[in-house]
Amino acid sequence: MLEKSSERPPEKRLPSVARAAASPTAIVLAGAGVVVGEAAHLGLAIAVVLGAAGYGARVAWAAVHRRVALRQRALRLEVRIDPWAVPEPWRGYTVRAVDARRRLRQLAVECPVGPVASYLANAATKVESAVEEEWALARSGAALVGPGGQSEKVAQELARVQGSLRQSQGAERTVLGSQEAALASELRSLRHTEAVSTQMSSQLAALCAQLESLVAGAALLVGAAGTAEADLSQLSSELDSLSGALEEARRIMATSPPAD
């Protein structure tokens, strides 16, 4: 699995809209608006409106600032994913997963404020974790199998030793017997690893398809946001399926032989 440092630099406290609303700056702006209105003899009602405008501008600025800060924090903590660091087919799976994440992020930005937007934000968080885990699994899968044709070479060497063993006698037979046992064990391990790699490849393909299906469902939700057709249960089902696909990938990887 992809290793992460347990120690992170302390984060700055994110700007809070609630704190901004009660901040001295917001109160001063509100008071300044009232004073300006009164000084200009615009009447109490207009003075209050000016005060509210100043107060609202301060709160709105805090909301925008918080959104930017959250985005910057997400970028700082995001795991660096480099599809070109692994060979095919692992590279292709990673590219598909990253592309699905990018499209879901865009949908979350474009979605009108409301229940669908809130649900998409939650889904995006889960997809972020899923894509990071896909990357870790892709790296592990790529590390499983060594140079191509390795098992065939060992099989050929084993056949040669077995042929010699049938014609040997005495001490030579003992040496060849040991070589046969070692080669047979190595071949079993290689073939098991290749089988796990094949299973993992198929599972990551299924995981990418699930991610893409989830994004397609999210796009339909965004299109139906604010209408009676916006059914969140479908996206919930897609998220459950994604979790199941990840769990199966973990199970497959757990059957791989330990690293030397």
C-alpha cells in the first residue's frame, strides 16, 4: 500500500464564515455604513441598508476566502499520482481513475447549491480516497511480476534438471534433486504471483468502470438538480458498489506472496 507520513505540518486555522459574521471588522463595516448614511442625511432606512451591505460584503468575502483555503488545503494534502511511473496495464487504469476524479470535481463545482451539491461533495471525498487507493494497488500490482517470460525460463531450467536427474546416480543425483526441488518451488511461486497479477488487473479494470459509472450517474444528478427527478439513491448505490470493488481488490492483493 502507498505509504503516507503520519506527521503533517500544522494547518492554519481556516477562515470561518460564522467567526467573520461576529468579527469586529464586520461590525465596524456595518456601523460605518449606518454612519455614512446618517451623515449624508439619507434617512435611517437607507443608512441601515448601507450598514447591512457593508456587513454582507464582509461575510461574503469570508465565504469565498474559506472556499479558496479549503481548495488549497486539499491540494497540499493530495497524494501525488504519476501514471507514467508504472507500466501498462496499470498505467491505463490509473489514467482512467484520475480522469474520473477530475470530472467529478468539475461536476461538484458546477452543481447548483442544494441537496445534490451536498451529496456530491460527500461522494467526491470518497472518490478521492478510492483513486488514491487505486494508485497504491496499481503500484503493488506492477511490482508483483518481474521481467516477462521469467516463469517460462524457470520451467525450461526445471525440465533440463529433471532430464539430467533421470540419468544421474550417486552424489550427482542428490545435488540435482535439490536443484529440482528449488526450481519447482520457484516456479510455483512465480505462477501464483502471475495469477494474482492477472486477477488484480481484472479487478482494477472493474474498479475503473465503477468509477466511470458513478461519474455518469453524478452528471445525470447535476442535470436534474432542483427537480423531482433528482434521485440520490442511485448515486448511493454506485458508492456502495465502488466500496465493494475496492474491498475485492484488497482481498486479491492480500493473497500475493510477501515481498523479499
